[in-house]
Amino acid sequence: MDLNVNFLPVASHLNWDEYFMLQAMMASFKSKDPNTKVGCVFVDDNNHQLSMGYNGQIAGIDEAKLPWGNVRSVPIDLQKYAYVVHSEANAILHAKASLHDSRCYVTLFPCHECAKMIATVKVREVIYLSDKYAESVESQVAKKIFELSKISYRQLTLKPALISDLGSYLGGMLPQ
Ligand SMILES: [Zn+2]
């Protein structure tokens, strides 16, 4: 009998970048924002998660009294932009440990307001999925803040097969 029968060659389906970006994507799925759902995860050098967040209305208040729409032709107090807390802000505000030298995985490149907070808590690297507002002044300011703060940033491209494999995998976990 081969005593090494249980020594099988194995490999993870995910590298660390993919693992944490999928967590950020899962966090975004919890957002109620009908137009832009964003999620993020902060991670330390041991690849342990430090904090997680998604964009949502201010915790603890009756959000039924607040707008979720993105129409900018009405006064600011009737727009979501006056009230919604971004995913990065939520994760930073609720972190249980220091985010110094951490990596931030986020599904959308941070706005300048979140960039200020990311730089203030001295995050080391930002890894993002989408940069769909790259031409906006907010995004340009965020990049300037990151460059002045020596925070590196890079876009992650997920393989489409990863998402379809994950869908099949999760489907297989459902009771038959
Ligand atoms: Zn933001």
C-alpha cells in the first residue's frame, strides 16, 4: 500500500489579490445604492483582513427619510450625495485596528474625500477594480493626494473565468 496516498498536489483557485477583491465585491453587494455599489477591504502584510465596508446611509438614522437617487438638478439636501458614507470611509471609521501600512482593495477608484482619509491613516497601497470616473476632477485630486503621500495604486483585472467559476462553485453549495 502506498502510504503517501493522501499527499495530493493541490492549488488555490485564487491569488491574494483575487481573494481580497472578491471580498470587496461581496461587500459592495450589500450596498443599497441603486446606481453605484462600492465595497472595500483593508488588509495587513500577513494577508489578514483589518476592516471591510460598503457605501451606505449614515448608521443609526432612519434612512427611509433620506434620498437614494443621483439626480443633481434638485438641491443638495435632496440628493444622496449629501448623506451617503462611502465604502472606504465606513471601513476606516469602523476599523478595530490601525490601518497603517495596509493595502486597500476597493471596487471603484477612491474619490478625493476618501483619498484624504486613506492618506491620513497612512495606507500603503490601493488596488482597485474600476476607474470609471478617471476623467473627473475628484479622481484627479485623489491621484494627486496618493502621489504626494507616496501611496501606490494599481488596477486589478479579474479573469472573466474566475467569476463564472465562482458562480458555479457557489451554486454547487446550495442544497440539492
Ligand atoms: Zn469616496
